[in-house]
Amino acid sequence: MENTTLSQDNRTLGPWTDYSTEYKAASIILVTLICGIGIVGNVMVILVVLTTKHMRTPTNCYLVSLAVADLMVLTAAGLPNITDSLFGEWVYGYAGCLCITYLQYLGINASSCSITAFTIERYIAICHPIKAQFMCTLSRAKKITVVVWTLTSLYCVMWFYLSDTQELVYDNITLITCAYKVSRNLYLPIYFTDFAVFYVVPLMLATVLYGLIARILFLNPLPSDPKENTKKWKRDSSLRSNMTNSKSSACSSTTATSRRQVTKMLAVVVILFALLWMPYRTLVVVNSFLEEAYLDTWFLLFCRLCIYLNSAINPIIYNVMSQKFRAAFRKLCHCGPQRSEKPPSYSLALTYSVIKETSNGESPDHFTTELDELASPNVEFLSGKKRPSFKSPTMPDKAVLNSA
């Protein structure tokens, strides 16, 4: 994944032997397969979010950032791995060494920060729904994403000064490799900083926050949106019928199921991030304390494949665990007639909710996130003894206020 760490200066290293045929075949086939699937999948994630209006939510904004970072890892790390298996040396020159090393670390660090960002966003949305009204908005998510990429880009600039091409002189051949400028012992502070900031800290934070989220979602009653709490209290105070209350409870239950589904999907992404990065991160830490680094070619290939798989598997998780992503992927793949972006079965409820929130001067971005995974909500959400009367698709503010 990273550059080759050299302990030798430009001296004869003995006879050079090429990779075995089995290694070349396994490396080229597996890396091409995983990276190909990952590139296509992450491009699809970016396209469906950018081109589908109702997919533009705060959580999906962070998932787009994660998809861009994964694309960077797959292209900047996967393609050089294939050429290394084919030619046995670095073929991209000095400029390629600097740029590819920079993009590798940028993609790795940005993906970790994106995972941390949507973990915090889920925590606020589930555990602090009142704060989420003004904190978990699409505009804020975009700003946070820009800050994440700006900071990680600046942090990774150092690799332009720490990377260099180097000659490996063997008895029978001289090879070019992309390596570090100085001894690997001098890189220990950078190794452990990356390990702590972009692996240990995000995982510890995710463990704590998802534990708090699980307590709310699975052990305690899910706190409803403040809008729903207000409407329910007013309905109870005005002695609404039991039928109206039961329908409201059904809608709240569906929203709770939706939140659990989204949270489970994101938790799986975090767990796979921890497991698939563990072999490589462990190897780096262990080699930091060894006089001679452990660089078995097959184990290195296994570590790299785990990293590529981590970057490639996220779109598959979205497709399996999210009905909305699955429908968007199908819509993107099928070039036939397209349906409306929002199913009409619940467009009325969303219109009512958004207009009421807008009439109070608040942003509906967060509530769109919470309703975006509803499978088949009941259209009778607005049913009751006093339903807002309207004749046009857009309800007037007066009717909205009266319905409360």
C-alpha cells in the first residue's frame, strides 16, 4: 500500500528474482477484480446522490465524501500494484511517485474522517433530535465535508517532501522503486500519528457513539422528532380519537424502524473499516519495532487486498441494506422510463411536514434524512377528525397552522 521502505543504500543487493507466476496471476486478477467493482460501485454512489434530489441528505453527503476517498485509494494504490506485479519496478517516474503517494494517504485519511463525520451526525440525529434540527442539515454537512478535505489535503502535503524514487542495484539488474528519502526509523512519529488519529481515535469514538445510539434505538423508546411530539401532545390535549393516535403511532414506529436500518448500515461500514484495515495497520506497527521489516510478498498482498476490499465493499453494503440506494441503483442502471423521485404514497406526508417546518422558519434538511428510508408509510398520516382542507397541491400556511 505505502511506498517500499528501504534499509539499504545504493549497494548490491545480491541476485534479483522476479515474482512467481502464481503470485503475478493472483495479484493481477484479484486486484483488478476488486478495484474494478469498487470503482464502478463508488462512481454509482456519487451519481445517484448528485442526480437524485431526494438522495441529497446530510448522511449521503458524507457517503459521497467516503466514495470519493475510496475511489482515490482504489486508483492510486490499486493500479500501481498491478504494474508492480507486471514489471517488478516503479514505472511512473519521479512525479508519479510524489503524486500517487500523496493521493494514497489523502484517500486513506479522508475516508477515515468521513466515517467519523457520519458517525457523529447519526449520534446527534438519534440522541439529540432537537439539536439536530439546526446541526444536521445538508448545508452544514457540505461545509464539514469541505473542511475535512481541506485539512487532510494540507496534512498530506508532507509526502511531497518525504517520497522519492530510488535505485535498487542487484547483481543482474538495477530497478527503480518509489521509496522514502530517509531511514524508516525517522518515520515512526508519522506512522504512529496516522495510526492514532486516523484509526484508533475514530474507532474508539465510533464504539462509544454507536453504543449510545444502540441504547436509544434498541433498549429505550426512540425519541420522536420534536414536531411529532408537539403534534401528539396537542392531539392528546384536545382529546383526539383513538384511531388518530394509533395511526400516528404506526408512522412513528415506521420512522423508528427506518432509523434503525440506516444506523445498522453505517455501523456495518465502520466495523468492516476496523477489520479490513487491521492487518495492514498491525503490520506497520510491528515493523516499526523490528530491525528488519517483515515484508513477505503474500502477506503484503493479503493486506493490500483487505484495503482495496474495504474501499470496494461499501456500495455493496448500501445496496443490500438500504432500500433507497437499491432503488436508486436500479434506476441508474435501467435506461427505461423513470419514475418520480418521491413515491406518491408518502409525498403528501412529506409535503405537509416540510411546509409546516418551513412556515416556522426552520430547515427541513434533517427531517428529510430521518424519513428517507421509509418503505411504505401510510398515506393516512394526516387522517383525523380535523384534516387540513386544501384544493391545490401546495397547502396554504393557514391550513397548516390550523391542522396543528
